[in-house]
Amino acid sequence: MRLLRIFNDCKRIDLAEGIGVTRAFLSGIENNKRTPSMRTLQKYADYFDVTVSAIMLFAEDIEKDKKKPAKEAMRSKLIKFTQMMRWDHVTESLK
């Protein structure tokens, strides 16, 4: 979820205020120390104009990439994320 925030050039404080959580709680989510509720995920998705399913799919891909070296995993995550963002906008425009 941190990558989504960074990709959108959003500061943690702005996102925390925007979705109604504390910076500490958001930090816990981004560092995998806390699990967001479905309500928080929906707020996060709404804030960035993506679907919850896109966030979940991205999170699942990240878990698979943990075995790769850090730079390679980060590159792979960013590529997958940008592809998902593009696909999400394509499917939205088809509606």
C-alpha cells in the first residue's frame, strides 16, 4: 500500500487525514504490522480512485516477490502496479 501512496506522490499525513486514520496506524499498515479493515481498504481505494480488488491483487503479488533480491522485487512491483493502474483505467472507460 505504501507503493500506491508513493506512486501518487502523496504524503503519509495527507493520506491519513484523507481516510480518517492516524499516521501511526497508516505506518503500521504500510510496514505490515497492522492489517487494514475492509472499510479502511475501501477508503484507501476511494482516495486513490482504484478498486479494492486491485489493491488486494497487488498485495498478493508483493508476497510472491519477497524471495527476489530487493531491487529486482521493487522493480517488478512497480511494473506490475503501473500495469494494473493502466488496466483499471481502461476497464473503467469501457463501462
